[in-house]
Amino acid sequence: MMINKRQIHLDFHTSPYITEIGKEFSPEEFASTLKRAHVNSVTCFARCHHGWMYYPSKRNPELIHPHLENKNLLLDQIRACHAQGIKVPVYTTVRWDERIMKEKPEWLCRDMEGHPVDMGGVPEPHFYYGICLNSGYRDFFKEHLEDIIDVIGEEELDGIFMDIVVETECACENCRSKMKARGMDVDNRADRARFAADTLYEFRTEISKLIRKRVPDATIFFNGGNPDKLMKRSAGAYSHLELESLASGKWGYDYFTIASRYAGHFGKKMLGMTGKFHTSWGDFHSLKNLPALEFECFHMLAMGTGCSIGDQLHPWGKLSQATYDLIGKVYKSIEEKEPYCNGAIPRAEVAVLYTHENRSPVIDGDGLQRSMVGACHILQELAYQYTIIDSEMDFSPYKVLILPDEVDYADELLEKLVEYTDNGGTLFATFNSCIDRNGTNRLYGIKDVRASEYSREFVLPNKRIGKKLPEEPFVMYERGNDAESVDAEIIMQKTEPWMERKDGRFCGHLHAPTTCREKKIEMTRKGNAVYCVHPLFSLYRKNAPKWCKEMVRDVLEELMPDKMVVHNGPSTLYCILNRKDKNTDILHLLHYIPLKTSEDIYTIEDVIPLRDLSVSLLAKEQNPKAVRLVPEGIEIPFAVKEGRLNLVLEKINGHRMIEIEYD
């Protein structure tokens, strides 16, 4: 199934208080505007969060938007776009619907006190009360899908995008009855969370079967929630994945890289999704800065995904010319670069074990854990090629496995780690990762792991770890552990402060200095396993002390001397190496610097060029025969020495792609 990779996600959540809906819509102008902007797919609306429909519904004509002047709006969008070779997946909402929220309160999710479950957390008015998928709504939704297929026609329907398909805790009478029938306790939150996951899995499976029975070749996507084990378990219900991650919205610039590196293992083609908005969805009459949109889309290419850019159609049906001038500049470049990226897969020498895998979004929330973000920041800044995996995946392809700060202990995981290291793999674990309830891990060679009595301690650099740092104490800003060695080598030490700030005793503004009198374990090595007592990655995410990054650098250089990519540029340079086929690699270099000049959001305003960048690539296994800039086709001089390919780039102005062809 082909997924077009220059998509627009065209929101159309339109209030019933707005009149003359679609009065300026011209099918030909609509499609030609998209075509000129190099768009080859646009998601258009059948039904919005306000609960209104934008097509001539046969089963629910009363739900057509009351002020829709062109009752065939969606059909005209589809026909005009198809005439231009543009696909049109169809959008409908699942768990948010203002009309249902007001008119069918018996279909709403309820908390333990019987109140509607608010999924938005904003003052009324809104449409964010969640709809229960175990209520009568489920039959309504299936009939709605059948209606969409009947009206559009099986031959004309390219796909269905279903929004807000997320795990939602519910204790309504329907859910209580079903939980009881399955032997679950509605008063137990863990049971409610498990039931929420089961409900979502069953819903996705059922709805996917319905669509495939009617329209076997339609694309199917359920939007909502982070890529997690439930999405992986449900992957068969999807045709592809779309990773919603508007960098200037709640997602920020960290979300996409984590989501794409993990979801890339689910066996599905992917689209990244950002927005043209300066902030987030619904931000009418705003434009994102061109460098920001470039970076977000070029980053998608580098991660092996297609692109989707969110927009919102004006209620009167006319596309913003400025918006599609902006998108066209980016998508023209994407179209030129696509042939070199199709089928390419990011390479990885390091794997980060996903710390979310045993957590429930219902109980633990769906925010990114600091340890994951910190690990990704350090690896990116040090130009390591990395991926994110869970404990069920194969460890063997990776030279180093990182367990960042808070990976839950399991006997099965420990045995898998032992097998991995016995077969030559190396690992770096920090803080509480894979520490059993007795405070031990035989693989690390340590025991008696317990929280330190000091909230701040000081690491002591040496000639092995922290070797580029002055040999004096450096503060660690979060509480670590104490540990004892059983049969592990101590490769770094820590020391305590003069006193803890408590019981009326303190020194100065923050913490007391150290005397360096007593020294304890900071880092150990046993065989192929290195362990650190502090939450290095969470600490880096919180305060970004460079000494923590230097500690990680030294550990990784010791565990893996041959690094895939080395450069002399700044830490703000993204280096992502892709394998296109067995004889071709593509190296993406991106230099865009997000700034927070706003109180609320990050954005990118300027492109700062880099000049005379030296790059060195590991080339022990294959013999390079040609190196060129693509899509320009300009040959780059290179030399191979001691198993490394070395080259110099005169200039990087935002994004460069280098094709390396091997014998």
C-alpha cells in the first residue's frame, strides 16, 4: 500500500455559530493551490470535533453543519484533488464531539464520582469530554463509517484518519458491567487502566476489520497517544503511522525524535506531522517561520518518514495563499530529496531501552520521561547513531545498550542482558535501572543499592571518566544512590557535602561544599557492563551540566571505540546516517537552532551556516567508491585512512544530504 509523503492535514473544526460555511470554496482553485505547493495528499473532513458533518450524509442528514452552503464539500474536495493526482484520506473524530457531549451525556466517560472525564483540561466551553467506546456510541460510530463509505464510494475513498483514539479511564455503568464480567475490580485503578487498554485494542481491531471488509485498499490510521506497547500490539489494525508532533505545540522539539526512533520498529511506514501554525492547532491567520518548518520536515526525511503539515481551512473554504507559498517552498525541496530517502532506514550503533514500556498513560500520564529526553539529547549532541527499543526487541544488532535511570527490573530482562553481554554486547545503566528489590544486580557486580542521604553530591573526574575535566569535584544536582561493589571495578568516585541542608543547618544559597574526606562509588565496570549511581540522563535534561555529558562520552568511547560518525562541528549539528540499500548510505546533516524567545514555545528563526566541516565515517566493512551531495549530484573529494572515510564540506546551510556509494 503506497503512502504519499507530502501531506496536508487540513483541520476543519467549525462552530455552528459561524455562517456561510464553504461559500468561497472553489474545487479547481483548492486542488491547484495544493498542486502548486507540491502536495500529493490532503486529509479532509467528514466530521469535526463540534460534531458536524461536511458531506451529504444518508444516515444522519440532521448532522450536516447547519450553515454548510455546499453540502457536497467533501465530495468536491475529493474529486478535484483526484483530478490533480492528489490523494484524500478522510478525517473523522472518535472520542471528542461537542454535539454528543451535550445531547448524549449517557455516552460520556465517567470518573469514579460519576463526573464526565475532561480530556482537555481547559475551562468551558470546549468539546473535550471523552466519549465511552463501550456505550451506544460504538454502534453510532460504526454506522457513521458505513455512511462515509456509502456516500464517497469504495473506489473514491483513499483512507480514513480517526482522531482521539486514546486510552481513557472510564467507570460508567457500561464499563463497570464489562469489567465485572471479566473479573476486574472497578475500584482498582490498575484494573481500570488495563481495561482502558483492552477497550482501545478491541476497538481498533474491530473498526479496522470493518473498513478493510468494505475498502480493502484504504489507508487506516488511529490518532492518539504516544507510540507504546499498546500501539505495537495493535499495529496490525493500522496501514501506517502518523506521528503528531507539532514542535511549537505541546510536543516540543524532543517528541518526534523519540517517537520515530521507537515506532520505527513497528513494521509500518510512517509520516511525521507538524503544523504551519506559529503555535498549535486552531491558530488561524498565523504562519510558522520558514527555517522552523524546514527543520521539522527535513528531520522527518532524515528519520525515514514522510511529511504531513497541519493547516486549518477557513470556514468559508478558501486556502491561505501565504500558507501554501510557505509549504510549497519546503515541499519543493522535499520532492527533490525524496528519491534519495525512500526506503532508507536510520542506522544505529547504540540502543536506548524505552523506559515507558511498562507504564500506563492512564496512571502515569503520557509525558516524556526526563531520562529518555536527556539520553537522546546527549547522544544527538555527541553524534552517536542511536535508536530506541523495548525489552521485547532484539538487542544483538547494537554495540551498546543504554538503560537510562529508571528501567524497571524484571528477571526476564536481566537474563536477556546477561546473554547480550556474554555475546559481546556492552551496556551502560544508570541510577535505578534494573536494580532488583534487594538492591542488587549481579550483572553490574553491585549490592546494597539505596538512596543516598545527600540530595547533592560531587563526582571526582579522573584520567578515565571525566578525563577532559579539571580533576576537582563537580556537583550532581539530583539525589543519587549509594552502592557497594561485589566484584566490580570502581572506575569513578563521588564525595559528600559538608552537611545536608536540613534540621536548621545550611550553608549559603544552595548546598554546602565538600571536604573530599570520604569517597564512595560513582561508577563501576564489570566485564561489559558499566553502572552509574546517579540519574545522569534525568539530571542532564534538568540542568544540562556539561560534565555529565563528558562522563557519558568517556563511558561510550570505552565501550565502543569505533564510532560511526565523527565531526568537528558544534553540538547543535544533527548527524543522522541512513542505510538506503546494501551499497548506499545517506548522511543527513541539519543545523537549525531552536530558541525560546517566547514564554511559551520554541521556534527557529534563522539559519546559521557552518563552514569547513570535517566529517569522518566508519568504513571498515565496505569500501567507499563515490561520495556526492544529493540531490545536487556534486562529487565530494574524500580519503580513506585506517578504516575511516574522511571528507570536508565547504558549507552547510540548514540541511545537507551526502550519498556514500560502496563497492
